[in-house]
Amino acid sequence: MTWESSEISIKDLRASEKDAITLEDSDEFVAIFDLRSVTRMTAGLSIVRTIFVCVLLTSGSLYLTKDAQEIVILPIEQMIKKVNSIS
């Protein structure tokens, strides 16, 4: 059996980049498929998903900080100013 590819040797492919199909009756390989393009696409989509999650977490953190500043910290600072002015 021969590997017909001018770009790369079958030994250079990772286990996740190749798929071997065998006959049920024997242990001989019938076909080996190069899955590098699928692996690259999956890696790219994983990077995009990671960036998306980072953007969501960052925006959520910013909104939470803004709300905490407006709802909790500002009123407390105003009360402290009033108490200091009264005393």
C-alpha cells in the first residue's frame, strides 16, 4: 500500500490528523484520510470561542463594577460627606 501525497509523509501526521479505515476481516489498511484541514478549522473555531468568552466576561465585569459604583459606593460616599458636614 502506498501513500499518495506530494506534500507530507504519513509519518508526519498526528493521530488526530489522520483517519484509517480497515476491512472488517483483516488488519490491513484500506484507506487513510488526511484531516489536517478539519483540525485547523476546529482549532480556529476554538480560538474564536475563547476570544468571545473573554469579551463576554470582560464586559460583564465592567457592567458589574459600574453598577456597584453607582448603587453602593456613591451613596455611601454621599452619606459620609453629609455626616462629616453635620459633625
